Amino acid sequence: MGKQMTEMLKGTLEGIVLAILAGEPAYGYDITARLRDQGFSEIAEGTVYALLVRIEKNGLVEVEKVASEKGPPRKVYSLNAKGRDYLDEFWKTWSFLSERLGQLQQEGK
């Protein structure tokens, strides 16, 4: 992954993770696996876990500890109302930026 991709992901990863959680609750490793399934193969687990701590502190998710067959209980994250509002705003912002960038791209051809 190039430097440009890394920098763009920094600004959007929170929204991407919230979009994953909008589909169904998940725990950290599961979120990382889903990201990889979507082509974000170079995102480190540590990056995802740090982001999960941040969105929990910001009150965007509910956290439930669920027993694990192996090791300690897992933290399962689910999107709450504040998180849904934040995700809705993310998608509005994304649409705005995407439209403008598309226009600039067409003008540059």
C-alpha cells in the first residue's frame, strides 16, 4: 500500500469500521478479517484495536463482553444511536467529497 493510500485510510478508517458494525456486531479480530475480505489487507490489527478504543471512548458503540472458547472474553462492538448518526454524517461527507473529486477528475481529462 502506498503512502497516499495510507494517508487517505487514516481519515476514513473510522467510518469504514462503523459501516462494518452497522451490518452486525463484531469483535476486533472479526472486524480486521472483514476489512481484509474487502481488500484492506495491509491494515494492522493494532490499528483496528486502537480505533475501537477511540470509538468506544467517543460513545459511538456499545460493548458487550462475550465468553470465548479460547482465552479471555471477547469485546463485541455494536453501533449505537450516536454511532449511527456519526455514520450517517460520514456518508454525507463522503458523498460530497466523492462528487467534487469526480467533477475535478472529469475537468482534468
